[in-house]
Amino acid sequence: MCMLETAISAAKAGGKVLMKHFRKEHKVHSKGPRDIVTNVDIESENAIIKTIKKKFPKHGIMAEEKGAIDKDSEYTWIIDPLDGTNNYQNGIEFFNVAVAVAKNKELIIGVVYDPVKDEMFVAEKGKGATLNGKEIKVNQKVALNHCILSTNPGSTLNKYKSVYYRKFSHKLRAVRIMGSKELELAYVACGRLDIYYNTSTYLWDVAAAIVIIREAGGVVKKFDGTEWTIDDNEFIALGRPLLPEILKIVERK
């Protein structure tokens, strides 16, 4: 079984766990302000890691709850067992599992799975992006006032970080805060949303979806216009035609 097939199988294994416990009572622990973890996160992560280790026992793993499991390998699996934990805990049907693979520091595989809708977003570097086997592409809109942007609360509520939001939000058709970073990014990849930006995030929160957006014809940039890398935590993802206008706005003093 190749790495892409294993990533898909691992995401399905995690999704099965999520659906088994959805809208049932969970043990909840706080990891920080507005950041919780449940017993379901951990069970899903264990199922994902078990699937990966069965096929690729010598590969490294970076998981949200277990942290880094270092191996002497050029490949690292990046796992988010439950993106959208707050939604999940409150019974809101907008959450996902995400599995990515990096070769050294280059992201090469991304899988985002929505187990509620049974939607599987998949991409492999150089081979395009699909949703349930059908090719997907980002929107190629050229006018901001036709666009829907999505972001996370931390990018709008923090006084310093909200400067970007204030600069261009009023130029958009609508803004959404949906609560699941990778699924929102996957929605940009398939054209349901037009733009997503984040000013503070962890790699496991976005890695898989960034592969998908890039393979769907989108761009992922830092706010200075340079290419996002796995060492960065601020970015904006969108279709290429909108990029010059966005960068002009956010760079304006």
C-alpha cells in the first residue's frame, strides 16, 4: 500500500472513531484558552497512528496530542485527529480528520476527511486534488466583493492580529468563522469558500489542506507575499487572481 492510500485509510480510521462517539458524553480537558482536548481526540489519534505504523513503521510522526515521534527517516506523518474539537463537543456537524506527509520539509500528501458528509479531500504533490475522486479547483475570482472569506477567532479578536481583518473584511461579500481550519481550507480548494487566512496556527492544523489547496491551483502566501513554508504560522490561501489585490491591502500602512 502506497503512502497516499495509507493516509486515506488512516483518515477513515480516525473518522470512524469520531462518528462512534459523536453527540455522546466525553471527557474534556483544557489545554489552554479556547483550546480543549477530549478522550475522542486521543482515541482517534491512536487509530490513525496504528494504521500508519502498520505500513510505515520507520517513518516519523508529528501528532497533535502525542507530539513528535522521531524516527531516522526523511518522511514525517503530520496528524490532526480532530480538527474542530469545540464544534464536535457541542454537537455541531463541522469537524474533520487530517493526515499529511512531509518529505524532509516539503509537504507531499494531504488528506482531509469530513466523516459527517463522508467527504474525502485528497492531494498528492504534482498530481492534482480531488473530492471523493473528482477533480477540484479553487475559484478564480478577480473581485473581492464577490468573495467569501473564512478565518479563525484568534485572527479577528486579538488586537494586533486583527489589523489584517480590519483592512480588507469590509471589501468582501461575507466573512465566516466556522471552527475547523483544515475543513475551511479544503472548502477553499473546492470553491465553496474563496479565501482563508490565519495569523497563528500549528502545522498539524493546516498541513494536509495546504497540499490540497496548492494542488487545486491555489496559492498559500505569507502576508509579505513570500511562499509559506512549514516553519511559518501565518498565511493566506486563495486563488492566484486575487493575490495582488490582497497583498496591496495588507501591506498598506
